[in-house]
Amino acid sequence: MNTNRAHKFGIVLLLSVALILCTCQVGNASISIPGMRDGWQSQYSAGLRALEEKRYERAHELLILALDQAVGNEQQIFQTLSALEDLYEEVGDYESQEQILQGRLLLLRNSKTSDPAQIVETLMKLGGVSSDCGDYFEARQYFTAALPLLAKVAGSDSFDVAVLLNNLGWAEQRLKDTKAASTHFLASLKLLKATVGDNSVLYGLTAANLAEVYVSTEEFYPAILWLKKASFALEYRLGADHAMTKALEKRLRQVEREALKRLKRKEPKRTRPNGEGSRTEPEHPANGLNLEIPSPPTDIVYEESFYENSVVREE
């Protein structure tokens, strides 16, 4: 989709969502107006058909009309917002997709019948959209806000929490918060090993993410160790000839070369006993490197206060 069209979508969307949010502040009860149900159903169904047929402008026009018709009916609003989100995601209009998700989150938080799992899903989607757009600060806020809720919904030792911890660590890594990133990657790896095993693809990808944190701090020993673990997992699951496995093997060789270069820069000059000049005696490859491999945290504290404070959009 071109920029102009995406911008036009966003302007129309803001007007419709604003109307809905203002209406929903009055109360959570659904309003039934004669003819309103038929009007929403026809617009909504036609919008879905247009979306399936890739007629995006027509789909957007119909779904916005359906959204206006749905004012006061919570179920219809959520269904229409979901369809609009699918549309924006499909055409790559991430700004409008984020606006839809923010509106959905506000409606869920004001609804007396909302499912906590829906709030978690929305927060995680918002984090994903922010991450895709390069706004890692905002992504971190959304992922952090989702963490305590997901721990309650799915269990603190669940696979879903492991995935979220990886996503949170990724955002923190991009923000150069290496301490937080390594903590969450390690916690994710611990859960992944317990749920899907240390030879799974996701374990391998998370191990590779953790390795890059250590590379950024020039801690090459743990970096190489985790890259080898990642390489083993991907080769086990995908095969040695898979593009991802080959890319990881290439990265491992690069990091090993970086480690050797660093050692050479630090090699001391030593004098021969007979005084015939000096020579460089190579050190053991591990000398001068950080040999400490942090263990996965025994527990991650899920601060519930994040839910109220971390979803505020920074201007």
C-alpha cells in the first residue's frame, strides 16, 4: 500500500474510533436501535467479502461504515475492529493497526465482561507492531505490561510466557539494555528447555539472541557457547542445509574470529631467556575472556503495577 492511501485510512479511522470510545465512556450496556443490526450486518459481511477478494479500499470503506453502525453494541464493535486490524496488517498500514489495537485495549479495560486473555493478546500484538515499526521503547512497555497478566492466564512456567520473555528481551537488546535483555533471554531459555526442549527452533533462536547480547559486551566465551547451542538446535530441527542453520554457522565463525582478534590485541611481548629479542607467546584461547556463564534466573517477578503504567504512549 502506498503512503498516501495509508494516511487517508488513518484519518477516517481516528474519527470512527473516537466516536466509539466517547460512546463507550457512557456505559457498557449495548444499545438496540431498530434497523441498526441489519445495517451493521450487511456492511460488515460485505466488508469481509471485499477483504477476502483483496479489494482493500472497498473493504475499508464498508468496515468503517459498519463500525459507525456498531456504536453502542460491544460485540459488533469488537468484531469490526478485528476485521479492520486484519485489513491494516495485510496492507502494511501499521500506524492504523496500532490505533485499532489501542482502541480495542481501552474498550477491553472498560468492559465488565472482557476476558483477561483478550487483554494479553492485544498487549502482545501492540508490542509486536511497535517492534516491527522500530519503536522498541514502546514495544518494551507493552510486553512488560502483558507479562504479569499472561503469567496468570497461562501460568508463569508456560511456553507462552517463554515466548513473551524472548520478545521482551529482543526489545531490550535493541535499546542496549544488555542486563535486562540477558536476564529475560535466560529466563526464556529455561522455560523453553522445560516445555519444548533445548533442541527446538525457538530455543535455538532465543539462544542466538542471547549470544548477540554477549557479543555486544565483548563477552565472547558465553557468546560462542550460546551460538553453538543455537546452531545445534537449528541443525537438529531444520537440517544442516537449511538457510537459517547456515546463517547461524556463519555468524559463529565470525564471532570466533572476533574473539581471536581481541586476544591477539592483548597478547603481551615476552623476552627470550637468552636475550635474542622478543616474541609473542600465544595465550590460551580462554585467557582474557569472561568465563562466567550466568545461570537462568530462578524466578522472574511479575510486577502488576506495570499494567496500569506501562501502556501509556510516549509523545
